[in-house]
Amino acid sequence: MRKLKIYLDTSVVNFISADDAPEKQDATLDFLKNHINKYDVYYSDILVFEVNRTPDPLRKDFLLGTLKQFPFKYLDMRSRFEEIEELANGYLKAGLIPKSKRNDALHIAICTIFGFDVLMSWNYKHMANINKQIQINLFNADKGHPKTLYLLTPYEVYHER
């Protein structure tokens, strides 16, 4: 049986050190320490770009170091960036993702173009909720991408196995 292919958005990495949200932090760390090897887990330059915008240099270094601490795989998306950008723009134009959340649209488009099974996120408002999942999958199918993309939290991924 093949491993599920999971893409991380930036919120997952951020919650590794979220002392103000202990349940999410615990679920994230549990996934990363005890379950990650059951999956192929990827990140992209969009995550790195967002982390590099962190104003606190110590926190930024910690978050970038996390990418080396766990067995994440780097997804080189450059060869398909025009497709990704076009699909992300479609999400924004259709109002599926707010125009101010362009990177969220890029994360979703990356997952769609590269055929990921799961986009892992703690972002309930724009990604990890059933309404967005249905809307995005309907939009994707209409654009010729029929594979279902699941938008889930770390907790949902390892408790559904």
C-alpha cells in the first residue's frame, strides 16, 4: 500500500512552538514525532517564503530549523509554477480564497497540480474545513483536476488511519 502524499502549509510548522494553543501544539508534535514516517510529507518554497517573513529572527531560525529536524521532502514546483499560479488565481477570482490570502491559494493549487492526497493545515477559516474542501474539489473537477484533495489537520490525519 502506498503512503499518503501530504503537503504542509505554514500553520503546521508554526504550531510546533505554539505554547498559547497547547492542544494544537500537542497534536502537531504527536504527528511529527510518532506518525510522520507513515506518510510522504512535503513542503514548498511558499512555506519557506512565509517563514522568512517572520519578524522575530530567533523564531524564524527555529522554524527553518524544523524543516531539517523532521523527514520532510522539498517539492520543487518551479517547472509547473505557471499552472499553479493560474489555478490559484482561479480560486481567488471565484472567491474560494480571499484575495488577501494569495499564499493559501498557492498552497492549495500546488496540492492540486502535484496530486497530493492531503493538504495539512490548522487554518480552519480558509482551508481545513468541510465547506472549503467541497468547494475547492468541485472547482478543481470543473477545471480538469478530478482527484479529491483532503484538507485536514494533523490530528485528523493520524486519527483517521
